[in-house]
Amino acid sequence: MNRLGLYCSRCSARLPFRYHEMKCACGGTLLVDYDLELMTRTLTKEALQSRYPSMWRYRELLPVSTPDCIITLGEGWTPLVRMQEWEKKLPIKQLWIKREEQNPTGSFKARGFSVAVSLLKESGATKAAVPSNGNAAGALAAYAGRAGIEASVFIPLDCPPLIVEECPLYGAATYLVDGFIHDAAAIIEAGKQEQGWVNVGTLKEPGRVEGKKTMGLELAEQLGWTFPDVIIYPTGGGSGIIGMWKAYQELKAMGWIDGPMPRFVCVQEEDCQPIVKGIVAHGQAECAQAAREASPTGMRVPNPPDLAFILAIVEQSGGTAIALSKSQIAEATRTLGSQGISSSPEGSATWAGMLTLCDSGWLRPSDSVVLFNTSHAMKYANFASNSRLPIIRSYKDYIQYHSPQS
Ligand SMILES: Cc1ncc(COP(=O)(O)O)c(C=O)c1O
């Protein structure tokens, strides 16, 4: 088995592997440690070429040790589309879009939940819960359904109705929360012991970061074992940035890539931009005020669980963070649509961010740039209604809703 244990991204402590914990005593985030030396002796780039086009082609770099426990719906190996026409108009060398909306469940969240739910199965867990702005809820619902695990998902009331409505279709107990994602998380923390839920929220267990790591592994393989100069990624809780940073570290340690780390650019919406504010304040992690005006997208995470870690990655890579207005994001959706690409507001924000960074001269004429379209536009269409689902504010409301009198 390649999985050695866990290590702390802050204090470097090493611990035995744990399924349901990702916080070190020092407050840092625990990450999965692998025997990379063994990997370089047993796995080759050539061997990978003949493998099935799925993120599980990197199974040796994923933490599931029992193959029978792998829960897959065909996630990963998404297209990397080159935007040649735009390269001619923009002051950059190469522009690519990683089409993550083509994953099962219509978003990149499929990657993290394929691994997280496989680990749940391996650990013998029977119930899981997630706080989510929508896509993570849909992904947990789908993968847990396939694994025979009971899923409960808690989603802010104003999140896109189509994404919400899909969750009960996958068989998940679905609750609308009158609040933000951290209010949804508080309900799960309050009830997890009593209800037997494993909390699979951002950075609560090791699988989701590892699944998202495959975005970086795949990108490197699709680009002939190189990384682009710049990765622009719509950031909320930050597990995608952490995962891709980890992919770079592991491939570098294995000697499979050389060259500098890609400059990571986090894009957010103006009304909720804790990462942008942290970068401006030079790494001073500061939680944002609740973002009442912000659109209910995956970027709306006022308090990322390890903001300091995200800021350190962005700074270490020479990257930056940038906030876009709602109108810039809407315009970008139309531009990408006119190129045949259906992009969610999050994916569109990467395009708007790229344009802004071209205008400011931050992007250089020699740069190759990859944008992550993390979900597609259709999921955000507004023609359904969530109103049949229970609306709760607290764990007390949850109990009340389930009491025989209600
Ligand atoms: C479509 C989409 N893009 C981006 C994000 C943010 O991703 P991360 O949590 O990796 O920062 C989310 C999270 O919900 C999302 O649903």
C-alpha cells in the first residue's frame, strides 16, 4: 500500500492515517502521505498511458487501500480545450480550459466525493452529511447512493434550485438552511454524534483534497508532464487549490516533472472575497463578514476552513487573487457560451479574471494559462423551486422537523 499516514501542512508532524479527521493539534490541515519512492520504482508514465481514462488511473496516488471499496461513476479525464482564436487576441501565449463540468453530477465535485465516499465505505461508515452551496451536496448524494450510504445534505436556502432538487433524486435527505454554508456546517457539527453522521465537509476528511488533486495530476499528464505557467481557479473553501498544489509537490518529488510551480490565481466574487483580502493584507488571514450580497455560488465561503494555507500556496507560487463583479462574470458566461462552452458562474469568473489580469499586465506574453470551468451553466438556471423541502436554521429545528408531532 502506498498510503503511509498523514502529515501536517503547518508543523510537519506525522500521524497514522485517520479516516474522519484532518486537523492537526497545531490547527494545521493534515494531508495524506505516500511512499513516493516506492511509487517511482513501481509506476511509470508509460504504464499510465494504457489505463482507463478516469481519475482512478492514478490509484497509487489515491488513499483507498481496498480496490473493492472504490466508488466510481466515471469521473475525471475531462477535456482540456485550447482556445486558439482567443490566443490570437490576447497578450498570452497559450490558453486552455479544463472542462470540469463534464464530470458525473455536472461538476468537479465528483472527483472529491468519489474518493471521500470510497474512504467512507472502506471505514465502514453508514451515514454521511455535508454542508454545501450545492455541487458538493449533489456529488455526495450521488456517490453515497451508489455506495449504499445514507446521505444528508444541508444547503443554504438561496442556492440554485436545480442543483438542490437533484439531491433528493439521488436519494439524499435534503435540508435548506436559512443561512450560509458555515451555518449549515454548524448544524452537522451539533448533530453528528447523535445522528451518527460522518462530516464530509471541506477539510473534514482526507478524501476530497485527494480527489481534487487528480485535477493537477491530469493537467500535467495532458500537457505532456508539464504544468502551465498559470492556473486560474474559482476558489471557495480552497480544497481544489490545496489538491493541485499537492499534485505538483508529489510529481516533483517523484521526478516526473521539473520546472517551477504554476502561479495559482484564486478568483472570487466581489461581495465575498476573503482570499483576495488576505492576499492584499500579505497573508494575514482574516475571515470575511457574512456576505449577504454575494451570489450563492461555490465561491461564497466567507470563512474558508484553512485560509492561511490557501494564502501561503498562492504567495509561494507567485500567484495572486482577484475579485470580479457580478456583471463581469455574467459577461464571461456569454463569451464562453458563444465559444460553445457552458460555464457556471464560478467557471465564468476564471475567464473574467484572466481578462482582467491581461489588462493589468499581470499575465505575461510568454504565459500558458489554464482556466478551470468547474461546473456548467444549466445547473444554475432558475426555473424550479425548492419550496417542498424543509427549511431549518439550527440543529434544534432539524430535531423538531423529525419529531412525530411536526
Ligand atoms: C462550481 C464550483 N466551483 C468552485 C467551487 C470552489 O471550490 P473549492 O472548494 O475547491 O475552493 C465550488 C465549491 O462549492 C463549486 O461548486
